[in-house]
Amino acid sequence: MDIAVITYAGLPQMNPLDAPLVPALQALGLEARPVIWDDPTVDWSRVRAAVVRNAWDSHLRREEFVAWADRVGSVTRLFNPADVLRWNTHKGYLKTLEARGLPLTPTVWVPPGGTLDVAATARERGWDAVVLKPAVAAGGLKVFIVRREQWDDASVKVAELAKEGDVMVQPYLRAFETEGERSYIFFNGVFSHAVRRPPTLTTAPRGFAEPHGFTPDNAAEARLAHEVMEASGGARLLYARVDVATDNEGRTRLQEVEVTEPCLFLPMDAGAAERMARAVVARL
């Protein structure tokens, strides 16, 4: 096989927003198909390259997943590389990017086994609502939005989450209710396309229920996305998705840089699947 496009047992044929990569690779003359990452029958040494795409249980089995990546990366080309996957599967990577001057949403980090007086922290920082989430998570799992009247509950929830690992406490950004997030997608360090990811709350405006492609028109925001891309590895990364949102003061803030298994919304730009396929070919 030329290209193993990596997915997990829950999506053996891949997410429809990522699946177009397979026929795009085939159209370039490559033998490509979805492969479940923990399938014990796969001989990875007989695969020219493995491209991680829908390994959407990796956050539930992080140590197993990064150990798999180390093994596979030792016998074939793995994209993104194993060290990148280890770095990106714990949100502590955001500390590194913030230290480089990139504007991260303000975050209080609670270590494993730690506690936090959420009420005192929120009063000190002027936060009306907070978001609690584990540093190893995906898909909104164990993410909680807590309002002022629930501060005591929030402190209890932080302690519960900290029993399992590092916890992030951030201000809740009201823009999530009106404009959602913007995702900037790159292949081999080159910008490919952008997608607006709308609010998921019931307060979302009518007609704004589905992600959709857009042409970036905010030069400062686009420049930030490129800066994040370079700080995260640049052209070393086969694929990357930089997620940004507007904070409560109207400034653009980095939310996450996804270089493990992000949805890349390939059908939302006419040339995206072919661009990604050609980016893979350039690595072979």
C-alpha cells in the first residue's frame, strides 16, 4: 500500500469531511485506503506513508496512541511525525506558543491533583463565566461552562477533573454564541482554505448552524494564523488547523492549533482535497 489514511474503529470509512482525501490520492495514481490505527494485523513497514486523519479516540488512549506513533514512525513515514503528535495531544503546548508571544485566551492551569478557588480567580480577573476543560481532551468531552452563580460547583468540578490530569480554566468568550470560531487550514505550511465554525449553543443565530468556507478578509487575523503555523512547525507539518476566536474585548485569540487529527473540512473548498493529496505526494 502507498498511503494508509489513519482512522479509528468508530469511523472505518472516515468522516465525510475528511474522506475525500482517499479518492484524491487515488486520482494521483497512489494506492490509498482508510486503515484503523490500532489494527494489529497491519504491517506498517509495508506502507510507504501513514497520514493520521480520524484517530478520534486518541485522547481517550493517549499513551497508547503516542506509543503507536513512535512504533509506526520508526518503520515508515508518519504524518504528522510522532513527536508532533505527542506534543499536540496535551494542550500544554499552548504554554509554549504563549511564551513565544502569541495571543492565547487567558488560562489558569491546575496541575494533577490540584484545586482552584474559581470564585476568587474569576473575581480577580473580571470573568463572568468560565470554561473548565482537561488538558487532554477532544470533541468537547468533559468541557464545562460555569456561570457566576455556580462558582462553588466549579471549584468542585475542577478538583474532580484534576484527579485525572491537568485542567485548564479560561474565561467564557461570549463571541462563541454569536460568531463561533474560525479555522485556518494549511498543507505543508501553505495556507489552503478557511472555515467558519458556528456556535453550537441554542443561542446561535438562525441560519448559522453549519460550518462553511469563507475568504479571509481580516488581515491581522490571517497574519496571526500564519504566525501560529510557523511557531508550531511550519512546513514540517503535512497538515495543520489553526483555530481562533474573538475575546470579550474584541481581540482575536488563539484557541488551539490542531496537528493530530483535526477535521479539515475538505469538501468546503473545491480544491482542498487535491491540494492535500499533492502535499502528501510531495513528501514521498
